Amino acid sequence: MTSAPTGSPHPEAGPPRVHRSSGPLDPAQAEAVRVLARRTATHDGVAPLSEQPLLWLEEPDAPVEHLLVTGADGGDLLAYAQLDIGSASQVKAELVVAPAARRRGLGTAVLAAARQVADDHGSPRLAVWAHGDLPAARALAARDAWSVVRELWQMRLTLPEPHGADDEPGRPLPAGVTVRTFVPGQDEEAWRRVNARAFAHHPEQGRMTAQDLRAREAEPWFDADGFLLATRDEQLLGFVWTKVHAAGELGPGPVGEIYVLGVDPDAQGLGLGGALTRRGLATLAARHPHGLRDVVLYTDASNTVAVRTYERAGFVRSAVDVMFATDTHRSPSGATMVR
């Protein structure tokens, strides 16, 4: 949710027309969303849409619906929301309103349309991410009595000094466990099995499909050398997947990320989480010894075990994304929705 407090639409314009569509966006629409997201991120200092919605823009099998608001002449994209309808318990949305189009009622209109979509799918709850937990989004949520149901923390660590490839990665591995790099075309199914078990109760990560994994492997940032698998007797026990953000995305220079870290439930208690965290950090530093000093990761605030693991590694909370939710029994007015 990236918006400012919104008043009534301009009287001469009438209610904003929210266009609802299912299935993939066409290439021009998808690019318009990407442009809107980039421009809004530059203005607000925080990305309004997370990675998954951007990957799902043109994905035929994605369990989503799209809401779009364009200018009166059908020109520039002014607002966009993507609704994840893959869960029976709630519909999740991410929303962006162009900075120049705020305070015109677009945020209110898109949220009303999103609530209607959730109601149409029989979902009792609509949840919306507010990236960066900006005051404007808080005000918009408070006005309609949305409640906070989830917090996602960004945690950041500044590496104390550049490391070489031969530096000691820290905590030793459990007996019999070795670490190797991910092999595309070979390790996908084993990784998906462990990922699903490790994140069985996670509403996003645990649902990752083969297509979701392939989409990430096709991204420019993907590097199998930064994707480490911990095995024993050829059985995958855990993994740490790292990523490098280009300069300008999360800071003036390149920023590393502990993208996903998971341990099979049967291997918990062995100390793999801490050992893999340290190896992920060492891998990021060794691959970028002359420019990468900062590393981030994202974790649910409620996952106290993970938070403690990362705090022991030196990470501190640096930003917060908040999920707001409301029931779908009443749809506020203020939108004209067309398909």
C-alpha cells in the first residue's frame, strides 16, 4: 500500500474507473506497472511492490487479479493493485498510486475495488501490504479501521571488513554435513521439497511453485554460485540462497541479501541455521570484496527463532513492512469498476 490520504475525487472527473482483469497483463500494461513502481520507489524511497507481484505480471498461471486506473484519456497508469487470490482464508493485495495522482481518491477507490474482488472470491478478509510502513499508508488504513496483522522486518548488517575467499566462514558444520552450490536442472525438486517443509506455515515462501523457482532462475541477478546447499549422505538438509542488488536499489552501492535460508524440520537443532547464515555472508563478501559492505534480509517479526539467529550474526532491524487487514462484509463506496 503506497498512497497518501485521499479525499473525494475531483467533481468534474467522477469516481475513478478501476479496471479489473484476470490472467496475465499484456506486455505494454506490465511495463507500465514496472515504470510506475520504479518512479514511485524513487519518490518515496521504498519500493511499492515486492518481487513476487512483479514476477506475476505476465505469468499465465499466477493466482492473481489486477486492478488498474489510467488517466481519463486512457493514457498513463495512475494506480495499480495486484490481488493474490490463491488462499481461501484471505486475499492479499499490493497497491501503488502514482505520486502525482495522490489526494484524488484513487487509493480509496482501488481499496474498495479490492474488497469487492475478495468478496467475489468468498474470502472473509482482505489484507494489504504497506511497504516501508509510511505515515500516509497508516493514515489511509486508520481512516477505514484496518488493523495490523503482520510485520515483515528488513534487517541489515555492515560487514566489518572485506573478506577474502579463504576466510573462515564461522560456525562449523554438523558432523557429516557438506556444502555445495546449487545445480540448475538438477536440484530444483529437492530444493522445493525442503523449502516447502521448512516454510510449511509461511503464507508466501511455502507456496513457491516450480514455475516460481524457474522465474527466479531466469532473473538477471540469479547466480548459482551464491545458492548453497547443505547435504549429508546426498540428502538435502538446508540451504542459504544469496542475492546481490545493484547499486541504487537498496543503497548507493551494491547490497547483498540473504534471500532465503531454510532448514528441513528433521535437521533442526543441529546449528545449521547459524552455520549457513555465516557461509552466506562469507560468500557474498568473497564474491564482491571491493564494493559490497552491506547485507540485508527479510523476516517476519513473529519468527523469534529466526530473529535471534540473525541478531546473533550481527543483523539489526532497519525497516518494516506492515500488513493491514479488514473484513469484506462491507464495501466502501468511491469506485466504478469495469472489466
